[in-house]
Amino acid sequence: MKFDAKKFLKTKFVKRTFPVSVPDLRDFFSEGEEAVWTVRGLTGQELARSNEAADRSKNMATILAALSSDVSKEKETAVKELLGLTKDTPADISKRIEHLVLGSVDPECTRDLAVKLCETYPVEFYQLTNKIMELTGQGQMPGKPKPSLETPASGPV
């Protein structure tokens, strides 16, 4: 069977998402809310950007060092640690931080949040980033986006 490139190019795709249960983080969700972190697969560009994260982190650390030449070493180190830019941060962690920032749907995830999650809840951090990579490997799904469950307001008669 031949690959139908025309059909493929015409097909609309939607990002694949998955709700990941994170019961150990339940104290940080609103009361009565289920402790679920929804993630999605990455696009090719996002995946490449994530793979370059370790190099970017080194460059950012160098720039930060130059900008903070008048700042005490302790403050510079504290800022680097807050941003996850210490020289002993493994490349895999830098990539996964980027995966989590880009692949989080709900809640949205900032770099600061991803670094803190990695530091304080490493198992959940790996669980979420592994699921993002699994969804990325499965690719996007052909089809239309699912409609919102909200009912639109009616217009004038």
C-alpha cells in the first residue's frame, strides 16, 4: 500500500493529551479538585528546542555570570540554582524541564515551577516528562478538535 501524501497533507491533526494522576501533589490542588496534571505530546520543533536545552542553559549561565560580575558570588549562585542553571545540572534534567514547560496543558508550567517540581517531587517530575515523551512518540491524532463542553450564549431572537 502506498502512502497517500495528499491525504496526509490535507488531514487536520490535534495534539494528543493525557491526564496524569499525581496524588502526592494533592495538597497543591484546590479542595475537592482531583490531583491531575494534563500533559500533551510535543511538536518536532518543540522536541528539538528541548534537546538543545542543555546548551542553552550553559549559555544562559555564562551570560548571567557576565551580567552579575558586580553581584556577590552567593547571589549569583542562588539565581543560577533558582533557574536550574548550575554546572552540575545533567543535560537530561535540562531537557526534561523544557519538556514539562512546553508539554503541560493544565496546569500551565513555568520554568520556575518545573525546576521546583524536579527538586522536590522527582518521581512525579519523571512520571510527567515520561508521559510527554510517550505522547510525542505516538504523534498527533487525525481529526477535528473536540468541541468545548460549554454551551454558547444564545443571541437575540
